[in-house]
Amino acid sequence: MDFFVFMSEQWLLVSLLVVLLYAFALSERYKAGTPASIHEVTRLINGEGARILDVRDRSEFSAGHIVDAVHIPHGEVAERVSELAAYKDKPLIVADKLGQHAGAVGRLLKQQGFQVRRLQGGMTEWANQNLPLVKG
């Protein structure tokens, strides 16, 4: 009950807190690279020569991945970031299974100077949209 009394008496402070939390969440989201929809990813690949960095495990990558995707498991990106140096001048789209690892990898790559985008919905969404996958 005291919580609701506090909120009604301090509505300005509570509103400010909510706005600051939203701004913080939005800021953290974009530090890891701007999210890109499936349609935007295909436009970036076809129009700007963007590359896909698939950070899933080897077995998931072998089961199906986007054509010409570069595969580096999310746990190895920090040690193997030098392998991506050739892609610094074009957008690099980080793809994982559902989006759980793309944020951390995107943040790391952005600190290294890459133009990072994250595939919204990950490879699960790509497959759900019946977009082409390469096996092997």
C-alpha cells in the first residue's frame, strides 16, 4: 500500500525513473549494433555487399546458414576478430540462433571499429521466413 502512496505523491520522480530506464535500455541496445530486419539484411547484402557473421555453434551452422556467411562461434570471436579485418569497410551483420549472443558480439565488434548490425530474430526467424539456407 505504501508503494502506491509513494507513486501518487512522487509521480514526477517515478516518471523520470521510467524515462531514464527506457533511455538506458535503448542506449544499450544500439551499442551492440542496430537491429536489422530480414528485409533490411537482404537489401544490405545485395546493395551494399554486407557480410554475415554467424556466431552459432558448428553443428547449428552446418545444419543451415546464409550463403557466404563467415562462421566464428560466439565464444571465439574475441580471439579471432583479426580474421574479420577485411570486412571493416562494409556492414557486418551478426546472426545467431535467437539473438542471445549477437548483442555481446556486436558490442565487441563495434568497439573494434566495425559497422555492426544484428539480425532481428536470428537464424530462427530467417528459417521461419523460408529464406535460402546452405547446408554443410
